[in-house]
Amino acid sequence: MKASELRAKSVEELKAELLALRKAQFSLRVQQTTNQLSNTAVIRATRRDIARVKTVLAEKGVRV
């Protein structure tokens, strides 16, 4: 996910994206804990995507 793609979205779409990413992050953490996750790099990528969404929301002046 690129920041330029995120900047084109509305605030409501960004909030929905943030919620989906947080749910995905939780799911990945559960999978890692139960040794079902084979590619642990996905957790890092998800965490960075969350940071990108939060950054774009901050640029638009929305508190998260």
C-alpha cells in the first residue's frame, strides 16, 4: 500500500482501512502465538501499513 493511494481516499475510508488493518494485525499475532504463521514478515508490513494510514489521517487533521 502506497501513501499516494491513501491520500486519495476519504477520511471515512481511511478509518475503515485502519480498523481492517488492526483486525488483521491481531489475527496475525494470534497465528504467531499458536505457531501457525509461517511468514513473520507480514506482521511488520501490517504494522507499517497502520503507521502509513495514521500518518495520512494526521496530515488531514484527524485525530485517531
